[in-house]
Amino acid sequence: MSQVSRIGMLRRLACTVGMSAAFLGTAGCGLEVGAVYPDGYSDYPSDAYIATTDPVYFDGRATYWYGGRWNYRDGGRWNHYDREPGGLYQRRMQGPPVRRTYEARGGRQGAAPHRR
């Protein structure tokens, strides 16, 4: 086998190995959809609730009062406080969390944009 054909073969092999590694490295991306919940409990705030509710920041985390407990994200998982911390209790006693709405006034669809 000549030097030129050996170099060509090594280049093809290196390209194949590189492409395979890239494919295998990205194959697992995007497989996890949604948050991970602790065993036996799945009553955590929905995406719609998170998008429309102002969080209460406690202990450096965005915390939400939902389902009768304070819930927060811990990495890729939802978690909650087993006992309500005093600071969050005081915040809860001040009133319900502020909720936003993105519907047009009166709950009707907004008018179509004017085009020229």
C-alpha cells in the first residue's frame, strides 16, 4: 500500500470516528422533557402557573406557593420545604402571590394588527 493511499485511508477513518463521536455525544440531548418529580408526588406548579406568577425569592431560589406548600427548583428537579420557613410564612400572610394575565381585556381576542 502506498503512502498516499494510507494517508487517505487514515483521513477517512479519522473522519468516521469523529462523526460517530459527535453523533453519539449529541444523541442524548433533548431526551429529558419536563421537570423530574420526587417519588409519589407530582403536584408541582405547571409551566403556565410559573409564567404568570411572581416568585418569592428565598434562600437564593425562586419559590412558589402552590398546592399548600412552598415549591422551588433544585437543579433539574422540583422540591419543597417540609416545614414552612418563617420568612415564607410571613410573606404568605401578606397576601396571595401576584398573578399576571396575558389575555386581552374582557377575555376577548385582541384585534388583528392594522396592515397598510
